[in-house]
Amino acid sequence: MGLCRTPSGIAVGCRYVVWTLPASREIAPSIKPEGAYDIAFLARSCHQSGPVRGHDLAWGNGRLWLVNTLFNGLVTVEGNWSFVPQWQPPFISGWAAGDRCHLNGLALKEDGSAPAFVTALGETDTEHGWRENKANGGCLIHVPSGEVVLRGLSMPHSPRLYQDQLYVLDSGHGALLRVDPKSGEHNTVAHLPGFTRGLDFFAGYAFVGLSQIRETAVFGGLPIGERHQELKCGLAVVNLSNGSIDGLLWFQSGIEETFAVAVLPGWHNPAVIGPDTSTDASQTIWLVPQM
């Protein structure tokens, strides 16, 4: 489900694999409708991770980091391994398959050197134990110390560092929070009309993904459920200086959820060409070197 920028393009997490899609400026204008796109990301290789229920992806210090939700830890995607274990919260007893805390979000340090914070839906060490208190059992955790910075969150996602500030989405409340990483004190930047998930920043604005609520087995009992009828799927643009919602984009059909958001500075209309033209509803693109 994750999505992140890489030095050559973007990486996209799927059910069984992580795809890398290098950018191509040269071929973009020729993709139909011709002249519509100014950058293209073309699926060219993938890493077979297996069904690890991967969530956030992040590129840092020459490595691709993945939140491995099934194994309750941070891993890197490299070599011939399914994944390389790197870190787990201290309340998790070991590397074994079974979603015990629903680890999902990852913030790198602003310089990209290493992981800094993660989010989990509970501090539990039994499979699906996090479900028992999903409405307010979520937490924000410092990496690598494992210290819990903030508790009482409702299904939190997408921690991020931006301009020396720590942000996190309190998804079950549909909120964007600003957090003091030392004291845990926090304030609400904005309340939004959707289950908040997916966060990036540019020029003093936060770009927040919004989702409708899925089946009640997972999302039932959340505070945001009281506003179920007004929840929409799309993207919100929040002014960080005053919390105003300065832009909204809605998906009218075909999609009910977002998970990841990535800003691509300098590009206006990117094309993403997946590996399967029928499944992805995309066109076949041949990219070959000149003879």
C-alpha cells in the first residue's frame, strides 16, 4: 500500500511485491493522450516480499524501508531476502508472522538518514490484540528507543517530520496533529471530512489523504463513524500556519480509500504505468535504448 519517492523515481508497495518505477521525462509526452503528461513512472522491476501486509514505504540513506505489518517491525527491502529485519517495538516478543500491534506508519529523520518515529494501533503482543481497543489504543513511538511519545490515538497513521515539527494523522478522528516529540503535548491542526491516511508536505502546506470507512469489523466504533455519511475519499490541502483547509479534491467514483500521498515538486501531470495493462487499465509502453 505504501508509496514513496526514490532517487530514480518512485516505489510502490503491493500485496506480494514492492515495485520500483523509474522516472522518464523523455517518453512522457508521447503517452496517450499525447502531450498530457510531463513525467512518467514505468514499472520495471519488483522485489518479492511475500504477503507481509506492508504499509508505509520510505527511502533513506540508500535503503528502501518498509513497515512490515505482518511481522510487527521495520524492515529493509534488499538483496535476495524476502526482507531484512531492522527494528521492532520493545513490547513485541520476536519476529514471527501475526499482526499483533498493526504497525503501519513510518517517519524518517528529515535528512533521511534513519527511521525516527512509527505508529501502531496498539501496544499488544497477541495476534489481532490491537483490535480490542482500536478506538483509542493507538500510539506514536520513537525509533530506535521504543519510547512511546503519545498514547490514546484512534487508529493513527502517517507520522512525518517537516520543518523540525512532528506531525501524525489521528485517523479515527479525521485529524491532523502537531506533536512535541519530547513531552507528547499536541494540538489539532485541522479536522477533515474523511479517515485521514497518507501525508506529505510542500511549501508550508500539508497534503492529506482522505478515505471513506470500509467494513465495520475494522472501522466500527471509531469516533469518526458518527460522521459516516459525510466522509469522502480524496485529498485535502491544509495551510500549516493557520489550519485552514485551502483545497479539496474528491474522487467521485472508482476509489473509496487512499493510503499514501507523495508530492512531486516540479511536475504537474505524472503518468504511472503499471506492470499489467489489463489490471492497471494502462497502455503498453516500450522503453528501449537507441541503436
